[in-house]
Amino acid sequence: MAITDTITLSTFRDYFGRSSQYNNVFSYKGLECLYNYLWDLSEDIGDIEMDYIGFCCEYSEYSNIKEFQDDYGSHYKTIDDIEERTTVIRIDEESFIIQQF
């Protein structure tokens, strides 16, 4: 048996803000995009446990493709190239979140 709760965007952001170790992992807008992605995903697969440390390990935010290339290599020329390898959550024209691989 489990006791569950529905997490709002505000509560989701609060989880990350409570820990000084994790409060700068995602931008304010990035948290909104990640929340919306996880919400939509939960409608497809069922409940998702609120594990902000797990989310920090599983997803990374990048401000641009160059920053991503510093971590994963310059052979990824575009966001479309990255999307062929993993999930990409677009934040705006340049910044995005990936599911790490």
C-alpha cells in the first residue's frame, strides 16, 4: 500500500529549492518544462515517484548546444542529432534538458 499525492509545479520547484546541493541543477523555466514532461509521461505510463535527486541524476539541462558538446562530443551538431539518441525537452530556442545517456 502507498500514500500518494499530486505534485503541483510550485511544489515541484520547492523540492529542488530545499536542498542547496540541488537548487541550481535546473533553471526556473527548466523545472517547468521538466515538470510538464514528467506530467505528460505519467499520463502514458502511470504514477511517477517524486524523486528530485533521481531527476537530477537522470536529466541534465544545457543552455546551448556548445555546452552539451563539451560533455558529449562535437559529433552532435544539432538538437535533432541529440534527439536521435535520447529524450530532449526543449526550454527555448537554445536551451534544453536531456535524459542522460
